[in-house]
Amino acid sequence: MQRLSKTVQPDAATVGLQALAYIASDDTLIDRFLALTGMAPAELKENAQDPAVLGAVLDFLLADESLVIAFADASDLSPEAPMRARMGLPGSTAEDW
């Protein structure tokens, strides 16, 4: 996975895809994500670049502050990056945050 400097602000889709890769690298996390969304693994793989799916990935991540911090550290992003990215994807409004 490409590492981006904490001073570089990647686009929302990039952060969403990084978050998906992070979640998918942990069996417990990906199983929980799939259970909560009702998606099948094949469906997730097929729709991984869909902005709505990436929004769901970031919603899942943002629901657990310790997960946000671990993801940010592993991805060399600021802890605020997932929240900013979520605001740039469908289904989110600035009022949510």
C-alpha cells in the first residue's frame, strides 16, 4: 500500500480504499464489516470502488476511535483524514460531524 505523508491530503476515494484494505487485512474486522452491511465478500470485491461502499467503509471505521487511530497510524495519515474523506463521499453531510 502506498504511504502518503500526513501533510498530504489524499482524495476521499483514496482514503476509503486504504480503509477498505486495512479492514480487509484483519479477519475479525472484515467479518464484522460484512455482517453489519449484509454484503457478501464477492459483492464487496465487485463494488469496492463504489463511492457509497467507500462511505460505508469509512462509517464503519469512524464508529470506533481506536480503529481510526490504528488505521491513521498504519496509513501515515492524520486521524482527521477519515472524517474529512467521509464528508466527501455520498451519504454524509457536514452536519453529521
